[in-house]
Amino acid sequence: QVQLVESGGGSVQAGGSLRLSCAASGYKSSSLYMGWFRQAPGKEREGVAVANLDGGSTRYADSVKGRFTIAHDNAKNTLYLQMNSLKPEDTAMYYCAAGFPAAPLRWSQYSYWGQGTQVTVSS
């Protein structure tokens, strides 16, 4: 019953920044995980960053550590992904997801998905 709506994607030059937002509704459990996943053409979907809403713990893909930051605003029920120092290889459709995963960075563990927002980084 969780609904997710993403926004904030766009086109930027390498080295630039974007902030993605995911407005969430319909969840009851404070143990819910929310996260960001991405999929580029011809590539499999991969976990980027996830957060446990109960406790605020986070996990990041090695490829984005130090560049991306995930955060959740409880008052706004919104998940964010701040992306800095963007690289062309970050180009992908980015999806917000929610669920109760056993393995938080595996996309197949999540039950609820947003529509996606495109991020394009030019060199």
C-alpha cells in the first residue's frame, strides 16, 4: 500500500550536483527501509543507497560512497538523495523503493517502487 513519487532528475555536466526527492505515503511500520536504485540501458538494476527509517542507518554502493548522501525527512515523509561530483557513469533511471528487505541493497528485495526519474550526466 506504499506509494512513492520521485522528482528531481535532470541533465547535468560531470562534476555537477542533483538532489532527488521521493515523497512517500501509506506505510505504517517504522522499520521500513527506503532506498534509491538505478538502471542504465543494457545494465541490471543496482542498489545505490538505502536507509532504515527505524534508527536511520544507511548503506551505500561502493561506487557512490563519498559522493552521494541519502536522508529521510520524517516531518515531510520524504526521502532524498543528494548526488555530488556526478560522473557520466551515474547516468541512469533512478527509482525510489520501499520494503522490508533481508538484503537492503538488493533491488529484488523491495515491494514498492516509484515511477523513476532520469538522471543524465554529460562529459
